[in-house]
Amino acid sequence: MTTELDPLATPSGLDDVLDDLADGAPAPVARPLKRIKPREFKPSDVGVLALTAASSFSIIWILFTQLTLLSGPLGFVVMWLPVFLALYWFVNRQLFNRQVAVDRVIGSIVTMGAILMMTPLVLLTIFVFQRGLPQLTWHALTHTQQGALYTPNSKNIGGVEHALVGTIEQVLIAAVIGIPAAVLTAIFINEVGGRFTKSVRTIVTAMSGTPAIVAGIFIYSVWVIHFHYSGFAGALALAIILLPTITRGTEEVLKVVHNDLREASVALAAPEWRTVWSVVLPTARSGLITSILLGIAVAIGETAPLIMTIFGSSVMNTNPFSQPQSALSLLAYRQIKLPIKSQIELGYTSALVLFIMVFAVFILARLLSSGLGRKSGRSSSRRSALSYVRWTPGSAIEQEDQGPETEIELEMDPFGPDPGEREPR
Amino acid sequence: MTTQIDGEDHKLVATSHDPSVAESLRVDGVTAAEIEAKGVHAWFGERMVLEDINLVMERTRVTALIGPSGCGKSTFLRILNRMHEIVPSASLAGQVELDGDDIYDPNQRAATVRRHIGMVFQRPNPFPAMTVKDNVLAGLRFNRIRSNRKDEIVEEALTKAGLWSEVRDRLGNLGGALSGGQQQRLCIARALAVKPAVLLMDEPCSALDPGSTLRIEQTVKEIADEVTVVIVTHNMQQALRVSDKTAFFLAQDGNPGYIVEAGPTTQIFESPSDPRTADYVNGRFG
């Protein structure tokens, strides 16, 4: 029974023979080597997967829509998946052995988990693009809300230019203030140390748990009350938000720089600052850039701390140091609450622009962390530079560098019977 | 080598800001110095790990430190270039003299000591973010030594470490891209580039394959002409092959480590005076 499926499998020796023929070389007298890849997911395996999925789908379809009065896609999926898993296990158990069946089923569960995790993100992206894209015109990007008419059939609904300028200015100022402070704090915690290490780390942890609105209230009470609303006040609040994010990210990255390197530096008579500057930071460079940009991405999207600090504005104000400014997040928040459809649309446009900005920062993070070494023709060695930070567990940020491939296959026993080589039972 | 720092004459100290001094350090041939431990004791916290170590490591000779794990060889080695003190709980007593100057003298800066007494570690640790060339020059850079003959220094150091022919075309590659054995020789070149008087090696071959080990041993023999080498090894044959003098360390039943016997390597291996040494070098324990 098990042999019947074998013709589906690619005869692995065939490729070698074809290669030899293509080279025009006389076919060797010796038997061509039969190459095996024990972990390969063969076309026949894909077939098994597809057929199992299809038959479990069919079973549930009959059960769900024909035999019972159930309805709804969610219920369908919830019923379909367990039946699929059970069937998949059974089929693999019959075709191969218990080990393969367990491996495949667990692999499927993990893959489903990954898909489940991706779903909200994909849906969110689709939603924002669907609502915001139609109005995302050059006009919207180059006009403020000055002169916009808040009536249902207004032709001039205004644009997001003032908010875009405001967001960029506020985030840049926040970065200039926050990044050096954050990196220095991380260096203090991880490299310098001393009596206050623990309390500083506790404070940073507490800060990262502080609600963003509290940062806004804080800046409101110590700055805005004395100097009035301004983009700069918003930037101060954002700096408070991005500081703990970057500090913790940087600390993680510094932690995984191997201590051997610090010792080597000290043994070369380097002063402490030199060890940090010339050895630790360059080694952690890619992770450092990633954590900084992640912090900036977090700050770009913040709304709560801006409400009480920049106040919002419908006209262009390019001076962040005086008068209220607008920001994309704040504009989206305000517009979506309005009772006029065209104005709500503008809010979605604002949200979409914000979304694209955050996305651009993420892409920049990936490009910078993977591309810096390559610029000077050192591509081949980036891996080894990273290998110093790679193997230590617990660094979520470094894992960013390992590319999109997620290891979802579970390790099969390499000495277990190979599906293609087994004896028929 | 005689220059001054903080207004005080000291043989050891060289002001790194003075390029002429830095150059002279590099130019003259033999810089090796004798290093001597006098009554060295060491503690981690309250636990004494070394007791009364007296050992002379002669100029331009290779001294091997052998003994079972945990007997304090590495601690002793790290005392010799003041790396011991970077462990917060560590303390020590006694003197270590480099050509007669106590390296633990209060006027002595640890960084200066470490520049004259280089170190190679158990695991190859080239700086992964630096090129091969920058790795070799790291010591000069860290000590702000300016030089207009950096290329020569790189070639010289790499040649001494037996690596030049393999990496001459790859000086711009990152140090981490080399093989394990090459990385370790790069670390040796990095340590040699600042012309140390003494080179300490802490089991430099334990992470390497036999071929690379042989290359390193060859390198050790060659550089011993101009630098005093102190090498910790677990490999009896290695000690026999490379060293002129051997010190056998032992720590028993949780007591601090001490030197059972030290002397010319041939004597330690062929006619040791202490039965424990004989047992150890013949592989009967440890």
C-alpha cells in the first residue's frame, strides 16, 4: 500500500544522469550516486499535504453546510483545522512512520501559529490602505487644512502637509535628545556599572511601562505651562517615550557582545571609553542601529503625549519652538472623531502616511543593519562579525538580522528512516 | 625605553603622546624583558587561590605553566599583566617585577603595564568589526601611537605571527572572516604589533585543530628571540616542544595553588625531583 505513492517522488538519481548528459560527457560506467536529502519536503509531500487539506475541507464542508445548520467562516476554520491535523497525522502515519507523522503535525501547528500571528498585521495593513489610499494624492500631501471646508460636499477637504512637517520635526528633535541619552544610559548599565546600575535599570524598566499619556502630562506641567504649546514640547515628550525603548534594546545588544573582546581590548591597554567606542559599539553596530530605529518608529506613532504638548493646528507651522503644531497621529485621532465623511477620510489618509513612514523606518533599519558592512566590500565577513552576537539567546533584536526565514520545521531524527528509502511494510 | 610620565622617571612608562618615543619603541630590535614573580598570593573574595608563587621568567625564553585545571595557572598569568584586577572581587599580594620595576607600584598605570606585557587568550578573539589590518593596528590606535610606517608594522607583525603570506591580499577583510587558527595568529600579531616585552599566552591552542596548533607553536618558537613568552598549556607535549622552562602548578583539596617544581623543561620532564611532577608529566593524574 505504501509503495503506491512512490512514483510521485522524484527519482533523485535522475538529475545526476541528466547533468552528465548535458555536459556531453560519456555516462560513467559506475552507478550514478543516489543523493538523498533527508529533510527535503518533496513534491510528493506537498501532494500529501494538499490532498489532506482538501479532503479535510470537504469533510467539514459536508458536515458544516449540508448536515448541520452551522454557518460562519470562523466556525468553519475552527472545525477544519483539528480535522486536518488528525487526518494529516493519520496519513503520514500510514505512509511513513510515527516519527514523521508527529514531526509533520507539529510543524503544521507551528506554521498555523505563524499565519495566525501574521493575520492581524495583514488585515490592519489592508484596512488602512483601503480607507486611506483613495485620498492619498499629491494635493493631500502638499496642502494644509487652511481654508478647508468642513461641509459634507466640500471640494476642499484639506491635506496633511502641516502634520507631516510637524511629525518629522518633532521626531527628529526627540531623536537628537533621546538617542544619545538612551545609548549612554545603556552603556552605563552594561559597560560602566557601579553602585547605581541596578537602580538605573529599574528606572528604565519602569519608564518603559509608563503610560505615554503620563509623559505628556509631565511635559505639560513642567514645560507647556511655562512656555506654551510647541512642537518642541511634543519632542520632549516623545524623547521620554523613545528613551527606555532604545536603552533596553541597546542594553540587550551590548550584553551579547562577547566578553572576550572587552578583555582583548583591555589587554591591549585600551582605556575603558576606548573599549566601548572602538570595540563594543562597532561589534554591536547592526543591532544598535536596529534598536535605535525601532525606538524612533515607536515615537513616530505616539498620539497621547502630543495632545497636551503640541495641541494641534490646522495651519502650517514650521517653527517647532513656538506656537502649536500638528502631527500625523494627532491629526488622524482628531479627524476620525469628526461627523463629516470627507474629514474622516482625511484622518485615514493621515494614518496611511504615518503607516508608510513607520514602514520606511523599518526598511531603513533592515537596510542599514545588513548593508553597512557591504558598502566597503566586506560583505563576506558580515556573518562572522555577527556570529559574535548571534549565538547568545535572548536577543530579540539580533534575530531581526537573521532574515525572514523562520525555522518552523522541527528537527527530525537524522538517523530515522528516510521516507524515500523505507521498506514497504 | 626610559621615558617619564606624571613627572616621575620610570623605566616602564612611555608617554604614548610622544611620537618619537613611540617610534623608538618600535625601531630598536630586542625589547624583551625578564619578568619575575616574588611571593605572589591571590584571592577571589576571601578564597585564596594562589599561595607564595616565586618564579623567574627569563628574557627571550619560553616559560610553560602546566598543571591540572583549577590550579591557578591562568590567574597567575593574568596577574602578570594586571588583568587579574578587573575582576571585582579579586585581590593579590606580593610583587611582579618587569626588569626590576614593580608593575603593581602605585605610580604605575595598568594600561602602561598591559602595553608592555601583551596577552593572547584561549579563544581567538579578533575584533570582528575591524579589518585584519585594523586588528593588527588596534594596540597602536588604542594607545594613540601615531606612526607613518603602519604598513610596515602590519607586515612585520603578521610575518612574525606566521600569517602574512596567508592574508597579505585580504588585509581589508574583517578579522572574523579568517579561520580559527588564522584568527589566533592574528591575535598574536595584534599583541606583537605594539612590541611588548613579554607575551602571555593562555592556552592559545586549546580551541584549535592540530595543524593550527603546530603553526602556533612554530610561531612561539620564532618570536621567542625578541619577546619573553609565558604560556599556559594543558598539553604536556606542547610544553615539551616549545618551552625552555616549565613550572608545575598544583592545587589540592581546595587549598590554594602553588608551584610544586620549576626548572628547565628537560629536567622537569625527564628527571623531576618531586614524585607528583613525575606523575603529572607522565599522565598518571590531572
